[in-house]
Amino acid sequence: MATLYDTLSAKIPDWRYEVKQLLEEKGDNIISQVTVKQAYGGMRGVKALVCDTSSVSPETGLIIRGRPLLDITNILPEEVFYLLLTGDLPNEEALKDLQDQLAEHNDVPGYVWDVLEAMPEDSHPMTMFDTAILTMERESIFHRRYDEGLHKQDFWKAILEDAIRLVAKLPNIGAGVYRIRFKKGPRIEPDKSLDWGANFAHMLGIEDPNGILKKLMRLYLMLHCDHEGGNVSAFSALTVASALSDPYYAVSAGLNGLAGPLHGLANQECLKFVLEIRDHFGGVPSNEELRQFVWDRLNSGRVIPGYGHAVLRCPDPRFTAFIEFGKQNIHDDPVFTIVQKLFDVVPPVLKEQGKAKNPWPNVDAASGSLLYHFGMTEFSFYTVLFSISRAMGMVSQMVINRALGMPITRPKSVTTDWIKKNA
């Protein structure tokens, strides 16, 4: 049976050779230029990173290892983790092996719970989640083996071990944070017979008689897994990892970025907007009422949460996947109905207004409404779900970067005076 480790061991020499050849043959070729506007604009659009796990096409959206997202929405989070790492979908045996490893390592050390339970009662769930990960840094295989003199050609092996152990624990930690922070009762132990996403739903303790919440968590954790290497969370994590900080340090750094309102907190802002509409109209408005509400908001100088994306010029395929899930599984829910109506109303209004480069919805426009439907009304917890998923992409990129021997990240900065004199 070809395990994840065996598959990577077979592929990595070819990846290394391919990069070596590219550097020898095209190492001096120019792939981007930087304008003053980009230098002051967050490096938007500057091609200066390599990320093989996923790419984002303005016209297609997220593409994972060459596969458009909407072609693979049926796969489990464990399968997308394997795909991110190897470029292949696992066969039945390889999937079972990975699931067995995740189940084997999903127990969380007792000292982590001690730390979380000692934190102030009003701590933000992301602070608790991130603290738990950083607290576990002492468990790092890579840290220990590096100190023992691990050869750099084998860095990826220890990073992979850390990656699997960390990813295995995240649903347990996330669900524990939910129950501790919002006083939902005692923590629920993992069920090692369940898959990774279903186990998370189980440990949340939310009633799920028909198993639909488990289906949603599988989809949610799969859809948020990766989004290139230049988004704030991935870039922060990979920059820290490039210093050979272990995955516990690096993922923690990435999640600190994900906690920002311009990144991972966006979904809760979108849901607040939908609830504002519901409360304003006392239910579901007509399309014309909603259209006027949107215009009034725009004319007051405010944006429409969930619409527009820095890269995409099409509806976010993650939004599309969530909408399709909702249509199949959620009926007569005013919040989800408003989300659907917004999709009909907002893009034409934004086009008419003429200011938005992209009038289409992003993933945050839909995800919160589905969580809300299942009784997860604690908005501040939503980014923890995002984090559990996005960690898969972060650690997959770390494994690959260490396998390819990528150096420490160190772009050159210049001063404003330099730009005045030289631009």
C-alpha cells in the first residue's frame, strides 16, 4: 500500500529535479514587475511567490492542484489534504491510512485544556484556539530532530509528521474551545470511528439527528483548505516557517493574520448584514425592497459585505458550493433565503453603480448563514472553523517548501525617499 509518506518520497525527487532545471534554465527570466502603486498597495498582483498546492483564477476561482474546486466538492477534507500534499487524490487504502493516522493523533494533551480553562471567560475564541496550538509547540517532532542534527534533505519528513499530528488535533481543540468559551457543557471526546469533519461536528455537541451538520462540516472544512500562498494567513505562516520555525509556531502566526477583520472575520460581518436585513423588514423582503435597501446602503457610503474579492472576477466557487448545499438541505429558512435573494439583487446593483471591479459574492456571503441555521449563533467562533480548514493548506505548503529547500523569505524594502529619487 502506498501511504502518504511513500507517495511523497517517490514524488519529491522529481519535484526537486524540476525546480533545479527551472533555476538553471530560466533562473534569470523576469516573471513580474513592480509599480510604485503595488509597493504601496500591499504588493497586490506582484508575482513573487511559488505555490503549487493551489491557484486562484479570476475567471474560475480556486483551483486545487489543477482541479477546479467545483469539480471536487464531493471529496472529504482528508482527501483534499492528501491532494494538497501530493497532487493526487488518494485511493481507498491511502485514504484509510491517512484517516487512521489522524484518528491516532487526535487526542489533545491535558495541559492544553488546563491552559484554555484558565483563560479569562471573555477571551476571543481565536485567541484560545491559537494559544492552544502555540502551547503544544513542545510536541514538535521537527524541533526535536533539528536540534539532534537532522539533514536538510529530510526536513520535510519531520514537518510532515508535525503536520499530521497538528491537523489531527485541530477539530478536537476547536470543538473544545466552543464548549468551554460558550459554556456548552463538558468537552466531548473524539469518536475515532468518525471521519475528520464528522468528528468535529460530533464534538461540537450540536443536535444533528439527520447527519446534515456532519455533511456541512465536511464541506466547510474542505472548501476553506487553501487559497494560494499570498493571502495574509498563508504568507504569514510560510514566512515564519521559512526561518525553520516548526509548524506549531508557523500555523500560530498564520492564524493571527486570519483573525483580522479583513481576512477570516469577514464571514461574521456578512451574517450580521443579513440579520440586519431580516430585522429591518421583519422577515424576508421582496426583491424590490431589497434592491432599495442595497442602494440606500451604498449611497450612505457603506459597502455590501460579502461582495467583491481582491482577485476573483466571478462568483466565488466556494459560495456556489454553499448555496447548492443550502438548496438541497435547508428549506424555509429566512436567513438563507435572504442570502439567495442578495445574490439575485446585489451584482446588478453594483454593476449599475459602476464602482466595483467584481460585483460577485465571495465565500463569506453564504457560509455564516449555514452555520446560523444549525444553531451556531456565536459569530466570534466562525473564524475558528476557517482556521481548522486553512491549517491544511498552510502545513501542506510547509512540507513542500522544506522538500524543495526553499530559503528564508527576505524581500527587499526601500524608503519613500528612494522611490522619489529612483522611480
